[in-house]
Amino acid sequence: MVAYSTAFKAKMVRRLASPGGPSANALSQEVGIGQTTLSRWLREAGTDRITAMNKPMKKRPRDWSAEEKMAAVVEASSVSEEQLGAFLRRKGLHQAQLDEWRGAMLSALGGEQKRKAKSSPQARQLRELEKELRRKDKALAEAAALLILKKKAQEIWGDEADNTGPRRGR
């Protein structure tokens, strides 16, 4: 496997993406690199023939690493409301992406606190006690229902003595 420099890859991507530039097949035959490799470089660069004219290549926001996303959220929080639009345009972002990333960061931080709380011995004991309390509440409710049924049966049929004689063993 041949390792190509970043500058060489960028040059090939610019040629592929330039208006009127060669197709991946034609460039492949010209430079001796596989068409799939050239297409992958173009895809990884996040460009297409329309947007890549002579602009420096930027990664698409969906291809950003977690660190880059976090840095963008932190930087955006320090920018004033008036400058936020310019910041978003410069980074190639939308407000919705920024809000989504901020929410993901906050939920991840909150989830870690919950995991820590669940793993402590006190939390484990609390869960066990709550489970036992629920079990006893159910048993108490069942006993109360049986008692009410017994009282209703006595009201309906009365407190008559049982007419059947004692059973004798056979």
C-alpha cells in the first residue's frame, strides 16, 4: 500500500472537484491511482464538483471529531449574539447543529453522574430497600383486598354456622 502525502491528495481532490475537471476514471488512468481511491479521497474531503472550486477544503460538520464539536460549542458560548451568525458561517455550521451538540454534551455529562450514583454502595442499598418496600406494599394491598372480600361475604351470606358436619377420614 502506497502512502500519499496530504498535499498530493488535496491536489487530486481539487482537480476532481474543479468545474470541467476530469472524471475519477480519467484522472485514475492519468496518474495511475485507482478510481475508488480517488473517489474516496473526494468523499473524505467533503466536497463535490460544485462547492470545491478554489476554496480551501473544510470537513463537513458531521465528520467532526468529538473534540472539534466540543471546541465549537465552547467557542460559540463565548461569542456575543451579534457575532454568532458570522461565527457559524465561518465554521460552516447551523444553529441547530450547535444546539444538538450542546444538548448531547449536557446529557452525556448528566448520564455520567447517574452512572456514578448507581454504582455506589449507598445507592445499591437504597434500590434494594425500595424494591422490598414495593413488595411489601403489594402484599399489604392483597391482604386488605382479602379482608374486604371476607367482610362482604359475611354481609351477603351472614354469619351462619356451617351446616356440613366434620369430615371423617376414609
